Amino acid sequence: MRKSIPILSGIIFLILLGYIIGTSFLKPERVVFYENPSQTERGYSVIPASMPIGDANIPSIQSLNEAFVAISEAVSPAVVTIIVDKVVKNKGASPFHGMDDDWFWKFFGPMPEYRGKALGSGVIVDDKGYVLTNNHVVDDAEKIKVKLMDDREYKAEVIGADPRSDVAVIKIDARDLRAAVLGTSESLRVGEWVLAIGSPLSEDLAHTVTAGIVSAKGRNNIVDSSYGQFIQTDAAINPGNSGGALVNIKGEVVGINTAIATDGGSGNIGIGFAIPIDLAKKVMKDLIEKGRVVRAWLGVTIGPIDDSFAKAMGIDTRNGALVSTIVKDSPADKAGLAVGDLIIRFDGQKVKDPSHLSSMVSNSEVGKVTSVVVLRDKKEKEFKIKLEEMPDDIENRPIRGSTESTSKLGIMVQDITEDAARQYDINPDEKGVLVTNVDRNSEAANALRPGDVIKRIGYQDVKNVAEYRAALDKTDSEYVMFLVKRGNNTFFVTLELTK
């Protein structure tokens, strides 16, 4: 037993020695997060892997947490739940997988309409009771009820609605309202923190707050609207959030939540879209003051420029808006713009794409003389164009060099000019009329495409738009046969004339 004492003492000694070494050299340090490298400790957190040079305002996690709480408390009372009684036109889906739904219901007839309820959100914009929301939330509404955060409920009337931008303004007769602060979306940057506030799925989930970032700006073709430039965010947005607020880190409303992208389901997958508040404010102002939206216009149909077209034109840029048709007697027509012009600058700003140009034009002042710079034959050319108000009958206005509206055949045609021939890579001496646009919902969309040349109608050759119109007028059948040239191939197409 006595011999074991020295051994035990040695073991204890080694354990103590290891403890002393461990606490001396492997002692965990306080890991801190600094607002910038020169400042003192701010608290216990994790030092970022890298810090942007020169950024002196990196908030601590606690500061960000407090910011989210403050924003939620300040803005939520200005967000309302909108319950709408409306007639629901439920066409439903065809019961056969893979069958075209439109074809099915045209054959068997639509399901009966029924009255139902729809849920949406809105943003109080002033103490007079004006509420900003989406057009699709209140469209076809028979009765609108607005519910506040404090559970007060009011009937609402529609002051004005604009399907083109999907913006609507409603009004309630209420007092002691908390109005939201409307910011600007122009200065919004990709990567900024944003919060979405609304009533997803149910009244019981009213004033749900979700956080995310600005994923992208200027998204196009999101909803059936004439104007794009949507803000994309990964803050959770679900059905019912439509019309709610997208808020920046300052607590300012920068967007009106409008739509989501899904993978076939109906829930959020991290891709939501909001109308920029700059657009919403202009539309709202017009609806309140004038009862309608006043928009400027150029009078052109425009499209994007892709890589192949840029190479064919021998230009370096892939930005801009390509003029495909021009409305007769429009501002663009009076100024001398031509089909094939690539609009690269508008009012001193570079044009990113067609949607960007449309947004800039519609937000401009009617009557303003604006500089428009185009690329024509690889050279820049500037035009001074006096913007006019967009007419209500724009769809029925004649197109310069085009005659056939989409109501009869679903196509637009024009004479073959040098600019048009260059744009569509065809021989400028080709005889016939050039197809410049095809309605994708028409029968013609299955057979024709822009760039096709119609050389004959029935048994009559056509060399220009005038002869094309005359040949169509002489057609006494409900069907018309075209001889079409596409590239080096020639073929016949038969289309039904609709009245």
C-alpha cells in the first residue's frame, strides 16, 4: 500500500499540471464584434470573416434585432387586412392530366359562378383613410371590409383602380389612423434587408412579419401587367399578402407586395415580388386627384435585343429597346423614329431593357420635350420628342406600315423596308409583306412568327400592305390561305378569319 502512494501522487501531479497548462495557453477568449476595427468591444458575438473596407456602420446582431422589432411595432398598425365579397369565376382545371384547360372548358362549358370571399392586405397612407393595395385584391368586389390591427372594422369604397400597374386605392371612414411612411424604391439596393407585412392565408394570421433581402430589381413579365420592374425578395410572401407592405430597414414602405413564384404549389418558395413604391405613389396620386392614371407615351412597340441580333447589327451593347412597330401620328412617328431603331437613352438615362424604358416613359410628364437617343446604322442619333398622353384606344390605333389588327388573324404586318429587312435578316428586295407580331393566343401563333414574309393570299400575289389589305377584303370564305416564305423555305398556311 505504501508503494502506491508515490504513484498516486504522480498521477495527481500530472493532472494538475495539465489543467494549469490548459488554462494558461488554451484559455477561450471573448470573441467580439466591432462596429469597425478601431472601436472598442460591443459585446459577445462572432467576428465576421471579413469586413468591407471603410464601412463604419456594420450593426451588431443585437442592433439588427432591435431594428426589426422597432420596424414591426411602427409599421404593423398601418397595415390592414382586406376581406372582399366577390363573384368568383371559377373555370377550374380540366379533369384530364395534360389536356389544355382552355380547350376543355370551351367544349364542355364553364362551371357556374359563385360568390366567395377573397383575402388581401393594404397600407394606410394618410389619416384621411386612404389605403393602398393591389387591383387584383378588390377587382370585381361587391363588398369590401377593412380590418385594422386593433380589430376595428370598416366598410371601404374603391376610389380608383389601375389594372395596368395592379394598383388600387380604397378609402375608409375612420379616425386615429396610423399612416405608413412611404420611401423611395429608386435607391433600393440588391442585398438590403426588407420586411414583408401582411395577412397571409387567413385573417387569423393578420400582421405577419417576415424578413429577407432584396433579391433583385427590375424583374419583368411577373404578372399580366403592362409595366414591369418588380422588386424581388426572399421575405416570405403568401396568398393574402397581396397589397401589403415591403419595408426597408428605416421603416419606410418601398414596395407593395403583389405576387409569388411557385413550383406548382400555392405556397412561398422564397421568390416574391413587389410593385416599386415610386410607381405605386404616382398611380395613387392620379387615382385620388383625377380618378384615372395619366401616362405619357412614345407610340412604339418595343422588344429586347439579344446576342444574335446584336451580332447581326454589328454592335457591342446588349442593352436598350428595339423598335418593332410605330403607331401612326404618335410622338415617335412625328419625331422621325424608325422601325429597327435601338433606343439606348431616354431623358439622359441609359435604357436597360424594354420594361425599363416603358417604366421611364409612363412616369414622365405629359407634354415634356424629352431627348431620345437611338442607334441607327451603328451610329447614335438624337431626337427631341414631345411626350403625349397615352390614348385609351391605343390598341385600335393604326400602325405605321402595318394594317391588320390582331382581331382578325392575330398578326401584324408591314411593308418591307431596308430597316425591317436588316432587323429580320431578309432580302430588302423581297416582294410581300413582313409579319412583325403574332398574338400568342391566336391560331396564327401555331403557324407564323415575326420575320415571315407573306407573298400570296389565295391566288393573288401581294407586294405591299395595300395589296395585302385589298386581297383580304376580297376574301369571301371564312378561311384564308397564305403562301409564306421563311428563310429559304416556302409553304402554305391556312387560317380562319374571325369577325
